[in-house]
Amino acid sequence: MNLVKISGKTQILGVIGDPVTHSLSPVMHNAALAEMGLDYVYIPLPIAIANLGIATAGLMAIDAVQGFNLTIPHKQEIMPMLAQVSDIAKTVGAVNTVKRVGNDLIGTNTDVEGFLVPLRKLNRDWQNTPALILGSGGAARAVVVACIEIGCQVVHVVGRDKVKMKRFQAQMTRQIGSYSLRVHTWNSLENLLEVAGLVVNATPIGMSDLTRSPLDQAQLQLLPNQAIAYDLIYTPRPTRLLQLAQKRDLITIDGLEMLLHQGALALEYWLDRPAPIDVMWQALLDHLAQT
């Protein structure tokens, strides 16, 4: 594999997050940039939420910075700082990819399509597959839009804060219409699990911690036999949630393929050329094999 080389003309891409040390985006993006023979580097940018405005202005002051991704907790907070936002990002209400265009920053959301890639491979009647989403952050917003796009007629979202869930519903309804979006607090979980065909963990629970899962074994037993368990977390692999789901012989999907495809779309957004997806995927697998 080619190595990224830094020169006086190197252009900069990166990922803003807090935390960001867990991110595998630098692994796959630097492999892709090297394969493409471009004088670019992709770096982690740990930035606290209180410093996002200052940091964004600072990045704009660096001519070499051509774009960046955003992860927790910045996907919504970045939007007022952008000169332009794509329609899909407006619908989601969250931006995960930003690029420089002249003196402006414009944003989009590649999470929706990245999330859908593994689901599109499955032979399912999505209209009769109720979706249950755990969490109500920026990632959950993208998942709601993705589930509607693939055809789910009912989408349930569960969170712990009743006030926050009502706000989430109001905000999403303004973006997508009334549709069949229903929000609940965590105490409704058991009843929802009994009918869910797709369960998505869009919370950080279980990230880098094999002892934690948003659902326990007893709760997973409530799911229908043909249910799909999808965890947006990709480290550890598999997460505790997916380990428990595998014991039930459920179909399991982790966030690594979503990471890959949203990242490839982001790279194409920045560079206006196809991304070497196979190289990016192999870089991810090689890195995980060594850790």
C-alpha cells in the first residue's frame, strides 16, 4: 500500500468530534488518498462543542483545509455556520460532511445512504418492517430519513428524556411531514420490541466497551425471529449488542459498512472523483485485525 507523504503543498481533510480518538476515518481516508496519488492528508480534529465556532473559523483561515467530517456531538451545531446546506442535510437536520467552496463552507449528509447500503442487500418487505431506533441525536435523524426512504411505514424512536423526544418529533415532523414517526420514552421499549423488524442502536452505548449494551438478553428475546439488529457503533466489533443478537440467530449489521460508504461518498463530495472503496475497506479490516 502507498503511504501518505506530507509536503509544503499538502491539502488537509479531517474529522471533527468530541471524542474523536476512536474514529477509523483517518485509516480509510488516508489509504484512499494514497491510492489516488493525491497530496492530501486526513487528520482527527478533537474539538469541544463550546469551541466549534472558533475552530471552524480557524479552519477556514487555513487555505490548505479543503473539508471535514463531523461526528458526535457536532452534526447539528455546525449547520448555522455554513453558507449552504444540501436538501438531504436539511431533511435530516444534521450535517456530517463539509467542504470549502471559495470562501464558503457548504455541507451535506452522507450518513443516510451509507446506512442504507447493507440494508439494500437484504430481501425484505420494508413496508411491513417496523423500525425501532434507539437514541435521538444526529445519527438517529439520519436513520429516520433512511428508514422512510427504504420504505418502512412505521418508524419508532426511543429516548430517555420525554421533553427531548417531543422536541425531536416536532423538529423531524417539520422536515419530513407527519408521516408515521412515533416517539417514546424508554419505558415503552418492551412493547415496541415485540413488533420491531429492524432495531437500530443510534446511541453511544457500547462504544469501546464490550460490557455495555442498550438492550439486554431478555429484551432481545422479545424481538421477532426475523428481526435485524443494526448497531451504528463499529468498535468493538462485534459490540455487546450484536453479540447478544447473534445468540438469538438474528441478522446483525455493525457500523463498519456504513462508515465505509458514508466516507466514500464524502471523499467523492470533496474531490469530485470516485473513491477506491475496496482499498478503504481493506484498510479498515487490516487496522482492526491489528488492534
